[in-house]
Amino acid sequence: MTGLLRLVAAAMLAAVLSQFPAFSDQYVQRLGGQVDALTQVAADFDASATRAGLTRAEALADLSGSAFREAHQQDMRHTFRRLDRARADLQMLRLAGPLERMLLPHRLRDTKTLRATWADFRPAMPLTRAGLIAAALGFLIGWLVMSFAGRLSRRDEKLGWR
């Protein structure tokens, strides 16, 4: 029974991890679109500031004095921070291959992009090399985790902890 449980867990993790390369590719594509859109917003803001004879920091500071202007200031600050994070993540994810991205889940942190990618993602057979390797890694990890859990369980029984 333990062998069957181990096999099922390993197969499930293989199926899940086999999808990561395709999912991360789609996330990177969407993140690139987000960076393009946010870059345009930042460029428009900077152009408006320049026409007014202000730097970005000065233009942001000038956005005060009313509830609307202060809300707009906060929105623009958030946009600039999101753009900086997204650019850094996109650069890192583009340099990494599909399998290397498995080590960079913390770089899939743009929650809006992540939600949109997940909403449109449809699992498929992992026929790419990266998908098959990810599936094999998932199977191996699942097998090892279940083997370790089985050993702990048997140890606990021998020690009378159950």
C-alpha cells in the first residue's frame, strides 16, 4: 500500500511540475506586456513633468494639496515601484531557462500578472524537453518525499509513538 501511495504522490507531483515551464513562459510574456504598458505610463508622466520644467521627483511632490492629487501621487509612486520590480523580474526570468525558472518562483511576484496568467493557463501534455525534465524532477521529488515520510512513519511505530 505504501508503494502505491508513493507512486501516486510522485505521479501527481510530476504532473504538476511538468506544467511549470509552459506556465512560466506565459507569465514572462504577460510580464513583458506589463513592463511595456507601465513604461509608457512612466514615460508619459516624465514627459508631462519635463514640459512643466520638473523632474519626476518634483512632479510627484507637486501632486499634493487635495485628496485627488494625493491619491494620484500614491498611484504614480505605486506604478513606478511596480515597474522597477517588474523590470528586474523580467530581466532575471528572461535570462533563466524554463527549468532554471523553477528555482526563481520568488520572481513570479507580480500578483496581477500571476492571476491573469493562471486564469488563462490550460494544462497540456509536456512535450517539450523542459516539460519532460520538470515532470521527471517532480516524480523524483514526490517519490523521495513519500519514501522519507514512510520511513518516519515506520520509525514512529517502532518507537511506539503511534
